[in-house]
Amino acid sequence: MVSYQGRSVQPTAAKQRTLLALLVLHAGQLVLTDSIVDELWGNDPCLSAATTVRTYICQIRKLLGHLLSDPRRDPQEILQAVPGGYRLRMPDAASDADRYERSVAAGREALASGDYAVAGTRFETALGLWRGPALMDVRMGTRLQAAAQRLEDSRLIVLEHRLDADLQLGRHRELLGELSGLCVDHPLHEGLHAQYMLALYRSDRRSEALAVFQRLRTAMVEDLGLEPSTRVQNLQQDILRSGNNGPAPELTALLRAQSRTIVELTLRIAEIEDRLGLDSPRVPGSPSPQSGPRESRHSYAR
């Protein structure tokens, strides 16, 4: 669909939609006629392919003419015939792809400068332009398939950037539901799993964060024969080591000191009782009492 100043048009024929998508994604660039023929017919073009392309171009120009409120604007100036092919010029308009790229660029600039709030807003704006899979209503040839894959890959990267910005802003608890669903949808995506692990850990759900790593590792080993990357493994190790950070080492040392003190005191009491002729229970792990009078007292007790 093409929109301009509140009006929209859409070619009804599948090949016209394909041609328009190819021109829009390469706006301002020369699109060779041979490339158009290859995109529309692949390895089996019809004999009149070049003539049919010219017919499609004329029909698209008519659609563009319906969008222009200024009668002085010539559709041929927007969709130009140039040596070897065609060029779509949109000097005062932009496609969703153009707006998406501009928002992404602004978001990356803000992210690099540490302005995470602005970065998150820009990335969210870019992602909001998506209305489903890239080129979902277009019959795609090899070029458009590659372009659609690039856009889908870019969307996932931008989503990671937005999540990074939110994590930097301390929104880890708010992200848990979204990240859980994303990890289900992308079971082999290490970046999303790492972000989910971090959000869980920061939400005091350390065991669940480690379980996410194990699920990722199992999926990667079974499906790809690969271990998670060093970055993700380091995150797992950091979470494991975090159990020994803070007061835990001090507490362990204190308990050990207390245990030694209790053993020493109990042995001391046993020694005093032995001298006084009294019986006392043995402490597990302590030396056995001396034989002699103490054994006779045990016999006497029995």
C-alpha cells in the first residue's frame, strides 16, 4: 500500500505489488529492467517480459497520480524511466522503511551517548512501524526475499537494543513476561536468553536465571551441536559466583569459627568432667576419651 497526505492506493495485481515493493525498497536508486524481470519471473521469464514491465510501470504511475493533490506534479517525475531501468523518487515523502531506518539511527546515537530513555523511545517508535512480517502481502522473488530477511534481522536487533535500554533503566521486572515469550519464540537466540537471565537475576530469581541457561544450552547442543557463546557462559558463571558475593563468605567463616569453638568447649568440658569423675557425651569428630577410670565409670553406669 502507498499512502500520501491521507490517501492510499494499492495495486491489485500481484506482480505490480512486487514491482512497487522493489522500487520502494530501492527508492532513489536505479533498478535495472533485468533485475525487475528476474524478480517477477525468476528463471522462466515470458517472451514479452520487458514490454509487460513497461505496462506495469504505467499502471503504477496512474496509481501515484491519484495520490497527488497537485496537478502540476507529473507521476513520470516520481517514477522515472532512466537508461537501463527505472528510479523511484520520493523527495517529500518517505516509506515505512525510511522512517524505520531514521528512528533506528536516532536510537543508536542515543544509546551510544548513554541516553537510555531517548534510545528506548526511538527504538519503540521504529518497532511500532511494523504491522506484521516484512512484505507479507507481496509475492517475493530472490531480491525481495533477501530484503525481507534483512528487515526481519534488523527488527530483532532493534528489539534487543530496546531491551538493553530498558535494562539499563532498571526495568528488569517489567521485561520478564516479554522476554519469556521471546525466548519461547526464539529458542536458539543467545542475546535474548542472556537478557532474560539478567532480568531474572536482578529480580532475585537466580535459580530461574540458571535454568534459562540450561534450556538454551540443551537446545543449542541438540539442534546445532554447539555450546553457548563465551559471553553467555560468562554470564552464567557470574550468576553462579554471585551466590558467594556479599555477606555469604563472612557468614561461612563465622559458622566455621563457631563450630570450632563448640568442639573445643565441649572437649574442655569433657576434660573437666573427667577430672571431677563425671560422665559426658562425646562430640562427633572429637578424640575418643582415654581408657581407664572413664571406661570403668561407663561399665558402672551400665
